[in-house]
Amino acid sequence: MLIKRYIVNNMNEAMTRIRYELGKDAIIISQRKIRKPGIKGFFSNKLIEVTAAIENSEKKSDEVEQLKINPLQSKVKEILENKNKELKETTNDVKEEPNLATELKDMKKMLENLSKGTSPLENEEESIIKEIEEFLEKNDFDAEVIDEILVEYKNNYSDTDALWIDCIKEILSKKIRLTTQSIEGAMVLVGPTGVGKTTTIAKLAGRLALIEKRKVGLITIDTYRIGAVEQLKTYAEIMNIPFKVVITIKEMEEAIEALKDCDVILVDTTGRSSKNQMQISELRAFISKVKTDNIHLVISATTKNKDISAITEGFRALNYKNTIITKLDETTVYGSIINIIYKAKTPVSFLTVGQNVPDDIAELSVDKLVKLSLGEDNIC
């Protein structure tokens, strides 16, 4: 058996060093408070002396394990008895060491773990996993997404000395992809009803036409929703850009031909239910006439986690290549950003944060998305 002694400031430091040097199967034999040597020790905080051990034989029989547990139990009982005696006899010691009662509680817990054959370091790892899980749930991460993150953490980060929050940030940073494709030619927006496709189209048109001074054309096939055509027509008139309304597939071909001189053609589509495959097929027939692979799924950050999977999978038949996440101004937690990224499996092209045209499109960066999703940043 390999036995090592550590002088540390606190038990977290001890756990980290023991796990790094001896591994997760190491067992703490004893711990006690000591003072630094010399006159300075009387005026400084006490340190903790922790003794840990690990079996260095590759083969461990049940008999050997039990023999190891028995002396450890005896040692812990002896320490507990001494600590209880100190607590009863010397009230001054209690004032000097306010954490003595907590220390006793921790050691009793350690004794229980020893009787069960459980390593304290294993308990520490389980505690960290539970802490991560609760943190992600608080930030509205989907249960399946949390499971994926925890698997990656256990496989690649659990044995490191880094803080778990930094590990989670690194995991998310590797998962997030941003669109690098510039807007050229035709661009189609698809998605369910009420996610803000028409407003997003208007914002993009304003950005391209008014700020970037490019020649933009607008097409809508959203003739089902009352007021949708008039809304986009009004935006087109304000920005002085050509606008076409399409009802039939033949009209789609004619509209694309009429706007062929434009640098960018933005196509607004009818909101469809991801569950209705007949409607999705009808929409696919219109999109096929646009002859572009620059198709963006528009989905709201307020979408329920259970519905994100249905939407991202239901619209997969339209072969969308990018995702636009809207309505971030209508929620206070942003875990849905990561849920959408994990489920859609495509780069994010834009975030929208309000109704103002063309201003309310947020600048994208991986760091920004990570901080938003973990509650370290907000939209306001």
C-alpha cells in the first residue's frame, strides 16, 4: 500500500492533489489541523494535514479490501472519539476552530463510506457531476443535451484540475459553429408559424439594401397568413426594393427570373407544422424552383425543449443548411440556444433580439453564445 501525507489549506485542495497523484481509488486515512512551524504559525491560519493511501497491487481480493477497510474504520473511530473529547472538554478550542463540528460530520460520513467500500474521491466526482447537472437544468438545457455534455465531461475532463465551469465552456465552444457563408444569390427562410420569419427577412433586406448598398429582391409565398403580404410589401416600399408575391409553383419560376439581376433574393415562406409532412412536401416543391442550397431554418428561442426536436427533424426534409434563432428578447434564460444547436446540427447564421428593422440582429461570436447560454451574459 502506498501512503502519502499532504499539507494543504483546505480539503478541496487535498482532494485535487490526491486525485492527481494517487488516482480516484485513493482513500483518506486521517486528517488533522496543524500550525505552520515557527513563531509565524501562531499568527496565521491553521493548515490541514491529510494522509491518503492507495493499494499498489494490481490484483485486489475481497479479503484484502476488507482488511484495509477494518483498520481505516478503527483509525477514523479513534479520531472521532478524540475530537468529541476535545469538543466537550475545551470550549475555547471550539471558538478557535469554528469548523470542528463540520469536521466531525465529514469524518462520520467518511466512516459510512468506508463501511460501504466507497472511495471519497468517487463521492467527490459524483458531487461535481450533480452540481453540473443542476446548473445546466437551471439554465434550461434539455435533458438529452445535458446527458451528452456530461458524457463528454466524464470522458475528457473529469480527471483534470480545471474548474468544471471552464470545462463546460470548452465543450460548448467546440460544439457551436457559426455560418461563414456570405449572402449571395437566393436565400430561403423556412420554419413553423410565429417564429418571426417575415420580420427577419425585413431585417436582412434592410441590412443588405440600406447598409451594404446591395441590390435586393423580395419574394413571399406566405399568402395564408392575414397581413403577411401587406407587411412585407410595406417594408419593400420603404426600402425601395422589388417585391413579388407567389401563389403557384409556376409563379415562383417567373419571380426568380424577374429578379435575376438582383445581388440577393430573399424568399419568405409560409409557416408550416413540422408534423404535417404533406405541407412540408408542398413547401419543398416551391423551394426546388429557387435552385439554392442557402436555406435557413428559423426557430424561436422561446420554443419548448420538447418541441425543438420535432421542429428540427420535421424540417430536415427541406435540407436546411443553417439556423436562425429569433426572439431572444422574449426570454430570460438562453439554454435553448444550445438545445437548438445540438438538435439542428447546423451552423448558426443570425440571432434576432427584437422587432426593430433592420437593427435588432445581434453580432455573433462563439464566446457570446456560450456566455448567454450559461447565464453569464444577457441581451439587454
